[in-house]
Amino acid sequence: RRWGDAMSARSVFSTWRVDRIRSITRRVLGGRLRVVETWTYILVFALATATVGVILRYHIARSYRAEMAYWQARQSSVAEERAQRVSDWLKERRADVQLLSTRPSVRAALRADDESGRISGRRDGGLPGLTAVLDDTARFYGYYGAYILDRNGKVIGRSSLSPPLSPLLVGISQGVARTGSLRIDLMGETPDSTLISFGAAVFSGPGTAEAGLPPDRLLGVALLVMDASQTLFPILTRDSVPTRTAETVLVRRDGNDIVFFSPLRNVPAGSPTFRFSFATAPLPARAAIEGREAFLESADYRGVVVLAATQHVPLTGWGLLRKIDREEALEEFRHQAVAEGLAAGLLVILLGGLLTLHRRHVLTRVLKREEEKFRALL
């Protein structure tokens, strides 16, 4: 009996000692392991997070450059195509007025007026043969008005549907008569009322209005007028790919000002043309007027940041802009960048969770192994 009590007491003591050793082991080893493991996992997590951040930043920067390169190519291509179409349109109209200025019937009418004054006494546009020639020109090519004037700016013939010649057009024809060179001029305070005139000198003998040394005497001026809102501006406003903010704009220099004379997408119809001093004009407009072909990220006439490609129209000195709001252009890129950022954030959170589970697993396994060693010693 005494021996049984002694064995029972010894068993209780042994159990207490094992529990005590286990407790001490967990406290000592667990504490050390937690410190070491915690800093190790923090370092691993920090390095992984930094790596994900660097890769994400590199990828977004690369995607941004690719997106900007895409828009530069797209805007520049459209700007170049529209500038070429405007130039071709102007060259065709110039050829029309040059052809009209060399028509034998036009020269004969002006020569007769110059020599005998027989036509000058007629009413404006009253010469049947000349009127028929001008009617054909206006009808076939869609001109707003077709006129023949003498050296002093007096109308000796016009097409049947031509309105009376304005004093501004008379002054333009007189300028053509003084210089003997072809002129292209714009008139109108709003895009809807803009007219374009093409004036060429008429000489009595062979040669064109642009001849360096006119072989004969100047007889008068051929003047063709076109409604820009019906002919030129539709070239700019037709888009094959619809967008919310993209537009093609023509600008010209008027003294020290830059004038936006084509229709503007965000301006109500009938509004006056926008005019800026050269120093305060939007950067893309200045670049286009200066003849620079560039792709710029800058504010437009509204003060909104746009992506703009510029072109120059050499025949008239106009500038052409093709632009789109930066917000719209990069909208898809921003959505993609946000999605990639969220994915990277979820990846970091998942990595943190996996590291935490791994840490707990390793800590539990180490403690279990150490306990087994102490048990073996006992």
C-alpha cells in the first residue's frame, strides 16, 4: 500500500514536471521563434509587396506609353488626311478660277469693255454669253457666286443666282487687280456665314494669273465665291469613328490674332468665331499656324486638356488641329490601370494571408518537435 501511494505520488510529480517543462519550452522557444519568424515574414512580405508594386508601376507606365503612341498615330493620321483633303479642295477651287480667267469668252468681254466701253453701259450681269459661262461654272462646281470685274472693281458679269457683290469682295478684287496674283480670302463672323473667295487676274493674252511676268495687259478679275459651311467644313466634321469630344478645327492668323473659323463641336451654332491674341492662343493653334507638325498635350480653346495633332495648310497659311479630350482618350487606360491595381492589391492580401498561415504551421511544427525532444529526455 505504501509502495502504491509512493508510485502514485511519483506519477503525479512526473506529470507536473512534464507540463512545467512543456510550458517553459513553449514560452522560451515560442517567444524566440515568434520574434525571429515575425521579422522574417515581415521582410518577405515587404519584399514581395515592393516587387509587385515595381512590376505594376512598370507595366502601367509601359501601357501609358503604348496608349499615348496609339493616340499620337491615330490623331496625326487623321490630321494629315484632313489637311491633305483641305489642300486638295483648295487646289481644285484655285484651278477653277484660273481656268475661268483664261476662258476666251471672259477675255473677249473684258477686252471689249476695255476698248470701247460697250459692256460698261449694260446692267450688272447683263451680258448673255458671259452670264451663261458663269452659270455653268457656278452650277457644275457648286459656287455661291461667280463674277467678272474690270480693273476698277466694277461688275461686268455674274451668274444668274449670284447675290450682289459686297464692298468687301469689291476690295478683294481690286487687290487682285493691283498685284496680278491669285488670292484666297475668308469672310464672315460666324462659321455658318463664312464665305471663301478665289480671285484671279484676267490678262488680254496667253498666260495665267500666276505668271511671273504677265505677257499682256491686265483686263480685269475673275472671282468665285463658295459657301464654306456647305463645302469645306463638312470635310472636317465627318468622322468615320464617332467619339464624344474629338473634332478637327481650322485656324488662321489675322494680324496678331489667331481665329478659330471652322465649326466647333462644343460651341452653339451661330456663335461668333473664337479669337485669341497670338500670345494667349492655345499651344496647338500656335504650333499649327507656325507650320509645325506636332503632337501635343495641352489646353484647347475651352481650357480643357486635349491630345492634339497639328498640320499646316501651305496654300493659305492656315493651321489644322485634330484633337480629343485627354479624359476620353485615356478613359479605357484608366479603367485598365484601376483593375490592375485592384488585382495587385488582392495579390498582396492573398500573399499576406498565405505567409500568415505558413508562419503558424511552421511555429506549430517546431514546438511539437521540441516537446518530443523533452519527452525523450524524461
